[in-house]
Amino acid sequence: MRGFSKLLEGIVKYNLFDKKHTLFQLKLYGENPDPLSLMFSCMDSRVVSTKFTNSDLGDNYIVKNAGNFVPYPDDLEQIANTTTAAGALELTCVRQKIRHVVVAGHSDCKAMRLLYDLRKQMDAKTGSPLELWIKKNGWRTIEKFQYLKEENSFTGPVPYMQESENTKFKVTIDPGQQFNIVDKLSQVNCIQQLENIAAYPFLKERLSQNDLLLHAFWYDIHSGNVFLLSRERQRFVEVNERSYFGLMQEVKNRASAKILSES
């Protein structure tokens, strides 16, 4: 019973070493926590976003599923009845007014491997529950993935529409050729999920005013490095002490556009 014993042992250690500090933090936040972001992350047990973002209790809302998908809102009522995405976006972005939504993908993703293996079967209506989930929510990613071809060394670029139709740009995928084809697909998937989020009708006003900002992280489980989709550089950029200030300024510039539009 190794698996369950580890859970119980963890609770005992929590009681001994962490419970007091956690309760102190909970009292600080009280009944009105003020999280910084909503993150859609993969459910892979190796991907713990609070670790690689060094987040603390109360910092983020986190929604996890196989493939870090955010279903496209072509049937909002059906999505609301069958997935958590629409409700999570309303709770955080409409009711709580958070300013940042993050999609976090990663390398060696088993869901992305399955999506790649099923890429020529997107129209098939049969399959296991996981296969149907992957096909239903991954076909737009596969369409965008077609921009990666042998003649461009599988780097694209792939088109990305930002939060409004007049702000489009193209993203070069893995220009340094560090990652395999499934990892490249995983990065494309992050981009597609941002487009899916931007399509939710109840977010359009805040997005158009830059009052709500969308971001994509990508975590390499082999190196431990984290990448951020840079709109200015039009590629995923490794986040480190050298790139931090430039990436942060880019986000500040996007946020300041709201202030300028209101002045």
C-alpha cells in the first residue's frame, strides 16, 4: 500500500511541521483571499506549478486536466455543464476581477503524445473517454500544428490572434531546436488555448481594454526551465535572471495600454 501510506505519512508530517504556519497564513487571508491569477495546467503529477512559480497559499486559482485544455466556447451551455473551464473563468475573471490568466503546458506530456498519435483521426467519433476528450479539444491545436513543416524545420511560424482581431502575430516554435516534435505540439497547444480563452464572450470587454491579460508558460521537466510566450519576441523565451526585466516590461506595457486608453 505504498501509494496510500505516502499520503497518510504526508498528513502526519504536515501536522508536525507545516500545519501551524498554514493556519497562520489562512488567518492572514481571512475569508477574502485575493489570488493573483487563474492557471490552466496539465494534471501530470510531475508538473507542480506552485513549485516552478514559487507561489504561496492563496496566490493562484488552478484548474488541471489532461492536456491543459480550455474548451472552445462554441456551445457555452454544454461546456458549462460538462467542464470546469467556463465556471472557473467566470468566477475568477468576472466575479473576482483577477487580471492574469495563464495556460501552462510542459514537455513529455502524455496527453500531447496521444493527440499527436491521433492527429489523423480527429474526425472519428469513437474512442475511449480520454481519446474523445483529446480529439474534441485538440483538433484546433492540430490545425495550427500544420504550420510546422519539414521545409521550415518544424518551427512554423504559427498564427496567433490576440484578444482582438486587429492584433495578430506569428509565433516561431522552438527556433533553437531544443525539443522533439511532441514538445513542439505542446507549445502550439498552449497558444491555441489562449485563443480559446479569448473567445469566451463574457471576457471580451476586459480583454479588449487590456484589463485582463493572457499568458502562456511552458515547463521543461528535463531541465526544470520555464518559458513564457513573448508577444514582442514572438516565441517562447526562457524565464531567468537575464530575461526577467525585459519580459516584465513587456507585460507592464500591455497593462499600461488600459490606462492610456482611459486617459
